[in-house]
Amino acid sequence: MNYYLYIILAYLLGLTAYNIRRSRQIRSQEDFMVAGRSLSLTKMVFTLVCTWIGSGTFIAGAEFASYAGWSAVWQPAGAFLGIAIIYFVAAKIRTFGQYTIGDILEVRYGRFARLFGAIALIIAFTTIVSYQFRAGGEILNVVTDGAVSPEVGQTLAAVFVILFVAVGGMVAVAHTDLPNGIIIVTACLLAFPFVVSTAGGWSHAHDVLPAGHFEVFSPDFGKYPALKALSYFLSTLFLLLGVQSMYQKFYAAKSPAEARRATAIWIVGTIIVETIVIGIAVYAYSYNVEHRMNWSGRALVLNAARYMVPAPVGVLLLGAACAVVLSTGMNYLLSSSSNLIRDIYQKTINPASDPGKMVGLQKAFIVVTGVCAFLMIFVPTYLESEISVLRYAYFAYTMYGVSVTPALFAALTWKRATRQGGVASIVGGALATIFFEVLLPYLAPSIVVGTDAWGIPSFYPAALISIGLLVAVSLLTPPPEPKALEKLFPAAAAGAR
């Protein structure tokens, strides 16, 4: 164990020292939230990779691949298309140059949209942070051969992430994402051929695993496999199109051109890492089945690092797993606290707040949000409930994707979207997700097939309600005034005058 653990701890201590040094450069709220809008192309690329690649890839993706095989690619594939779409609006996002997506929502839809959007985002992002903590506990458990339990490990991960973000904000997050991103990409590229070879080669997995692991739509997807696969694809796509952590990185870029170039490279890195991690999990699972190793699905990549690759590569892959958990936890914790400070406190509770005091207050909000995220994972742990990172991820993706993304993307691309339509979409999408994901299975468990009511993934009815309200209410209400469009569509507003 123990050199794996010691090397990883040394790396984390190095990041901490770097964070403390960087934190001394923070002079303003702009430094803390968007790194002074100074990120270069290289830092932009790797911080975008680290923003997106998290425990949803290394832990939930492995859990998914253990029963769905290569069909697990459906979930990350939504991001591939999403990044391609974002490429065309990345420069506009940077030109707008604010702090949170709430700034966009308020310009187009008013303060209520900003408030409701912030609430939906905080719920979704706090959920994402919570399962990063759990993933950190799983990693420590594997690295220490069980000496550190997942419960203790998730507590240690939570303490580290909360303190790290509270000290350095975006300055620390973005600059430490550079080495983290390099480790993630390098480790995946080096580990994959060793895992395939140890598992018996390309074709051997076909002899060991069920045929469903190599089908386009896994039979284990439930009553309607194609619908389930598409729901994973769409929930990821919708999250990616509106994820605030990414928008904050665009705001932090040196220029609109840098933001767009970084997006073009980001898509390549994401496709490589996401696909390779699924591949590692599939071949690790075939090795697990053949040799009866009794590895859990969510720990497949971690155990592959321990037993299926040379030690230096294993250290790198475990380091990558730590990096993705920490970087994603930090990104989403900073992002949700930004909504608390910017969209709720500064815009709703205390509009006359002193900007000079906002950095200290946001640090307090980071701690509060982090504690709430920890409780979301601690309470199920204490009650001895089954914890699935994949399930947490799907709820968070759906909540954010259907409540915020349709209104947000319409704000950037559809001039006819109105205030009433945007608010109706945000509120309707959030309530629909809670109803179909949480309330309906509890109130009527007899209708649940697998994990979905009537076997139909909750994403579909929730998304239909959100998009339907956006379009219908916008078309039934007067179009927006030219003034409401001028910040995002300056040419259209000028033409109207």
C-alpha cells in the first residue's frame, strides 16, 4: 500500500502548498471567482477537461460498464455532442464576461429566473460534490487495502476539498487543474494497453463476458433499452450545454478567441479519456469475472491500477482518479457557492453589499455548501442505505439539464424566448424532476420498473415539460423588448432601433 498512498499524499501536499502560494495573489472578487480573466489556452484546455471528467467517469462510469459493457459509452457520448455545440457559442459567453449563468438568465428573463435557476443549480451541483466525496472515500479504501473505510475516506476527501477551495477559489482550481489534467490524460493513454493485455487481449473479453456487454443497447438497461440509453445521452448533453462550471472557465479566459480554441481541443481530450476509461472498466471486469477477484463495479478502474498495470503506471492512474475527484469536487463547490454569493446574496438579500468583503463571505459560503454536500452522502451512510454514485449522477444531471439548460441555451440562441417562458421552463423542469425522480417512486412503488416509473426514464417527461413550457409560454406572450436583447444579440438590438 503503501507507496501508492504515500506518493498520492505527497502529490496532494504539493498541490496544497501551491494553492497557498497562489491564494496570496487574490485581491478581488473577480480574482476569486474567475481568476482575474487571465487563463491562457493551455490552462483553459486542462481546466475544462478537469471540470468535466470526474468521479462520474472513473467511478460511476466503471459501475455502469460492469453491467452494461460498451453500452456505457452512451452516457459520456452526450458530452461529445454538447462540446461540439458549445464551440459555436463559447466566444459569445466570454464576450458577455460575467460570473455565473444567473447573469445571463437575469438579462433575458429577469430576477426571478436568476433566483430559481440558482436554486436548481445549487441542488444539482451540491449533489455532484457529494458523490465526489464518496468517490474519494472509495479511492482511499482501495489504495489502503481496506485500512481506511469508505466512510472515513469520504470525510477526509470532504475536508480536503472544502479547505482547498475556500483558500484559493478559481485561482487555485484553474492552476492546479493544469497538472491534474496532464496526469489524467497521460495515465489513461498509458494504462489502457496494459489492462487489455492483462485481461487476455482484445478478443478474450468476448469469451468471458455476456453478449449484452457488446451490444449497442445493453439488455440490462431495463424495459426499454434504447430509451434508457438515449436518456443517459440526453441528460449528459443537457448538463454539458448549461453547466456553470464550464461557463465560469470561459469567463476566466484571456479572450473570446482563446475560449473558442480551448473548446476545440477540449472535445478531443474528453472523447479520449471518457472512451478509454469505459474500455479499462470493461476489460477489468472481464479479468474480475474470469479470476473471481470479487471487485465491485465502481472500483474496477481503481483495482485495475493496483493489479493490472506496472506499478509506475498504476500510481499514475490512481493519481488520475484522485485528481478527477478533487478537481471536479472543487469546481462544482466553487460554482455552487458562486451562485449563493452572486445570485442570492448580492442580487436578492443585500444588493448594496461591499464588494471588498465578498471574498471572505464566499469562503464562508463554500464551507456551508461543502458541509451540506457532505451531509447528503453522510446521512445515507449513517442509515446504511445503498449508495450508488451512478444514481446520484443521473439525478444531478437530470435536475440541472432539464431545469436550467433549455432556458439558458434559448437565452443565448433564441431571440423569441420571453421572461415568462424562461421562468416557466426553469420552475417546471425542476419540479418535474423532483416529482418523477423522488416523489412518484416513493408514493407509487408498484409502478417502478427497474429504477424508472413504468420503465420510462424520468428525463423524458421532465424535459418535455421544461421545453414545452419554454416554447409555448414564449409564443403566447409578447416578444422581448430590443433592450433585453442588446447584451447577447447586439446586432439584432441595433437593427430594431
